[in-house]
Amino acid sequence: MKNINPKAIRWYQESDEQQKLPSVTSVLQLLPDDPYIQKWKESLTEEAYLAYMNKIFERGDIIHKLCENHFNGVYEPITLVPEYQPYITGFHRFLALHGANITPYHTEYALYSAELGIAGRLDFLCEWDTQFTLVDWKTSASARIPPSMVEKYRAQTAFYVKIWNVTHDRKITQAVIVPLTAANKKGL
């Protein structure tokens, strides 16, 4: 499945003959922000906001790639900057607490449902204890996640579970959002 338009709403299309489907995260971006986040956005120039978001996307891509590589047994050099260390530490903390109870199934798995009219890419699918589990990595730098973001995270994982369960025989029975940051020491 290819990503059609990475600079705006992301659209996915399995083949040129298939319909384009919007990504789950793009659809969720249409929901309103908390007032203080909206005020912060309005305080920035468009250039400053885009530069900030590019930095966040880059960080997320790199940390997600490290998680993916770990569970796939791939060891390739990735350029890291010191500010990524708390996220790597968060991932190591997650592994120390839960790694022995996890059997990997898929990482960075593209999924879509023409029936539901939506597509996306789940971070990690595994057997966690006895539950078939969707794990969604989050790399927020903040210890305080606004209620609107928590709801977006829940909606995102719910969409992924629904798409998977509609398109696969084996059903996801648990979804877990894992913050990979030193700011949130409690974990899950």
C-alpha cells in the first residue's frame, strides 16, 4: 500500500485500481484541539509551526524505527541526537517491564478497509501474555497529555482495532498506548 500525499491529508491506495482511503491519523487531525493547544498554535508563525511539527515527525519516525528494528531483530545504524535518549530509555524501560511477556507478530503494518473507508499503519501487533494486542508507541515530550489528545489516541487505536478485526480472522483483544518518554515514568 502506498502513501499518496504525505504533505496534507495522507491517502493510502493499495493499487492504482483501488480507491484512495484517508489515513486514520489524518482524519483525527480534523478534530478540534484543546483551547490552550489552539492558542499555542496561533502564537506561532506558519513557518515556526511547520518546523516544530517536522522535528516531532522526525523524532517519531526514528524512535518508531528503533522499536521496529528491535522486534524484527534488525540492527542498522541510525543517526541519533541526544534529545532522543529519553525515548530510547522509555523503550528500554518498557522492555524491562514487559518484554518477557511479548511475542512479536507485526511491526509497522499497513492496513485498510474499503468497507470502512479508512486506512492506517499500526505500530506493533503482538501476543502479550494471553492477549492478541495492538501497541501504539507515543513519543510526546510532555508529561501532561491534554484530554483531547488522550481521546485522539484512544480513537486512533480503536480505528486500527476495528480495521484489523473487519479484515482478519484473528481478532485483536487488547489495545495499549505506550508513552516512550522519560516524562511519564508510570509507563502505560
